[in-house]
Amino acid sequence: MAQKSKTSTNRKTKPSLFNDLRVNDGKRKRALTEKEKSDLVAMLTVKERPEALDILPLVPRGSYIQRMLKHFDATDTSYALPLFQLIMIASSWLTQSGASLMIPGMKPHRPILWTIAMASSASSKTLATNRVKDTLFGEDQTTPVRMFPKYSSDAQWIIDLKENNGSYWFQDEVGQFFKLVLTHSNYARIKPWILDAYSHEEIANRLKSEENKLTVTDPHFTFLGLTVRETWKMNIDLPSMLDGLCQRFNYVIAENRTDTDMFDHFLFFQGEKNKIEQEGLREMWHALCAQKNSCGDYTLAPETLPFIEAWWQELRPTWGNSLLPGSFIRRIGFSVLSYLVVIHFLLGRSQKEIDVETARIATRYAEYHMECALIMIREYDTGWSDPVRIVAERRERHRERTGKEPTAREIQKNLSSKARQILNSAQIKEIMELLASLEKPNNQPLFNQENQTIADRLHSEHMANKKHEDTQENWRNKKRLARVLEAYRSADLHISSTSSNVLNFQLPLGEDEDPIFEAAS
């Protein structure tokens, strides 16, 4: 009996802080892998930059983006909602029209974006996104975007994709839908198919009534999901956030506006002024779509890729001593390639090479998405999130004070009596091992870079001039839009059916009237 007891003791599982966490793999639940634990600890220990949630740096002054957001001034809608609906419609139109980014040595890159936007309850999410769609397209649907049908079972989903490959998938209540995909057998196959579509790998399904497989070659689509911020974590638990499906998306946290609230606005977009403004925005959209090379091949200026490489390498010190998990940050980094095309198009510059001006804006979007992903993870209030932060903080203090790496015992000795109740030495050691693994050098570049000297020089030059003169940016972008609009009108595209109000549409001379900029000044 004694021998049996000894054997049983030896086989006991090593205590782990993460024992209670499980990842749902569809048919079963499993424990976190070492990689997933590492990712989780990284997300909890990296330093936050709350100012990164401000969308002001994402909005070039004098641009069409700014004009669209100004249309929402007399509402209490978060500016992030119309912003990312505009971005996603542009991404969808460009993708469906055949636009691609051309980088030597790489396959043509479609400007595809997958985005999930979170906003508080009663924040007019659907109203805001519908207003942007109606503003751009109108009743005549001059520059339409093909939409993906509303979801059903997985058997119907692949049929819909076959018939609507390349379409724009707009998914309201995306948290509830993902919960179905992760937990319901009738939706289970959608998850691996979405993962394959992300990599444009062929997907197939053999229906019971058919002999041949239903295949979708080169599956692709653009995606925008909306959800209530407060209910997201009720539908998607934290282990699922670490799952491959949820890591494929860029996240947006649409914060409430501070300059107004719901009681300031009973009705949105009432009056003739709003109608005229909407028609003007629609004409400008048509002009952007009609600009030279809007649907063609986009190329990079010689200095652009080195600039992006240097930005990528500077992310680590920007985010502090810890890394964001590679599963999130690398995919967000690659989305810069799509943003390059989308932003260049919206600036009215499709006929020009993509230069550092556009690249700088594109990288700001990526950093915004990184911050949103970080905050999302931190909002999961669990029993082990505090222990991770406590150990990380005590470890950093010890290193600053002594210049040496602390042991688990040294960390435990410096804990308060309350902290000792939730942390034992084995758990402290486990967290410290994960923290140490996160800080191992990883110099793998996002792209193949050959000339580091050029990249460093260019990046330092542009970082030194990061703060543009606002008046210069405003003037430059308005001049671009004016040229695009003039070319559109002179080409006699739909002039006869355009009202005189639209023909007289002008961009305002100053930006000081825009609350989105007033709030930051």
C-alpha cells in the first residue's frame, strides 16, 4: 500500500496557475499550451498606452476621412464607428474591383481587412454604419459593394461563399455568432473554413445528396463585425481569445465621446443641410472610385518599405519590456499592407506610388489595433490576472533595485500577506519562467530587409518630423480632393443627374470647426 501511495504522489500534475483555463476545440476542451500561456502573460504584463485609443492620429486633416466623420458631429456616436465602416467599405470595394499591392518577390496582395468593432450598449452602432453605407452608395448604387448573406448553418455558409466569394461580410452581434461557431455542432465547420479563407486555401464540403465536393478556390472576403463591448467576454471566454480564430481579426474599441451625450441629440441627420452634405460626400466617394488607377496595381516608393521595417523594429521599445504575443502582433503588422492601399485610395492618391506619408498613417492604424487587443485581454477579470501582474511588478522592482534577476523565493518574501494567499512558490516560478521566455531576443523581420542602415536613417528622419504642420496637411489633402473631384466632373460622369447643391459642395477652409479636432486641442 505504501508503494502504491508513493507512485500516486509521483504522478500528481504539477500545480499551475492556469489549470482552470480551457480552450474549446469544438469537440473537446483542452488545457492551454505553453505558447498560449506565454501569449497570455505577455498581454497582461505589457505597458498600456491609453492615448493610443484616440482616433485623432488616424484621421488626416483635410481628408475625405475627416469629412465623413464631420458628418457625425451632431450626434453622440463614437467617431470610431463611421471611421471603420468607411475603411471597411473602401477595403471591400478595392478588393472586389481588383486592386492589389505589388511588392517585388511577393504575390499580389489584396487590401483585405478583417475587423471587429466593440462599442457600449445604445451607442447607435448599426445606425452609424448604415449611415455611412447609405451615404456612399445611395439609391442608385453607382459604386456598389457585394455583401455576404446573413449567416446560417455551416452547410449553407460554404454555399453562400461559393456564390459570393470576395464579398463584404458585415456581421452584427458578432460575439453571439462566434459563440455558435465555437460551441454549436451545426456551425462547427465554419471555424476551419474561416481559417482557410484567411490564408486563401481551398475549402471543400461534400453534401450528402451530391457525389462531387463543393469546393471554393481562392476563398476570400472582407469582414466587419459589431458587438456590445460589455457582452463580448460573456460570449467569448479568454481561452477562446487565444484561439486561432479570434487572433485573425483587428479589434476596435469605440469609446464614448466626451464632447456630447445622448441627451444632446433627439434625432440624427435631420434637415436639408444634412441631406446636402450627404450628397456631397457621395459625389466625392464616386470621384475617389473614378480616380486613375483606383482599381489597379499599387506600388511602393523606394523609401516606403525601409520605413515600415524600421517602424516594425521599433515596436518593442514602444510597448515596454514585454512583447505582445506574436500571434496577435504579427497579423496586425501584416494588415499594414492592406491599410497602405486603403488609405492611399481615400487620400485620392491612387495614381501615385505609396510613400512614407501614407505608410505613417497605415502604421498608426496598426498600433491602434494593438492597443485595442491589449485592453480587451485586460478587461477579462479573472482570478489569475492579478497574480501575473503582481509577479511582473515585483520582478521589475527587484531588477531595478539590485540589477539581478530575482528568484521565486525572493519574490515571495516581498509579497504582502494577502498576495501570499493567492500565490504559492510554484505559481510564482511558473510566471517568472514565462516572463523570462518573453524577453528572449527575436529579431525575425516582418519582411525581408536588406539594408538596415537605410531603414534606420529614414526612420529617424521621419520620426523627427512626425508632427506635421496641421495647416500644411490640411491644405495638401484638400487640394488632392479638389483635383480628384474636378477630374471626375470634367469626365462628365453622372453630371446631368447631380443636383446643383452637390455641384456646389465645397470642403471648409478651416478645421477649427470640427469637434473631433477641438477635443484634442
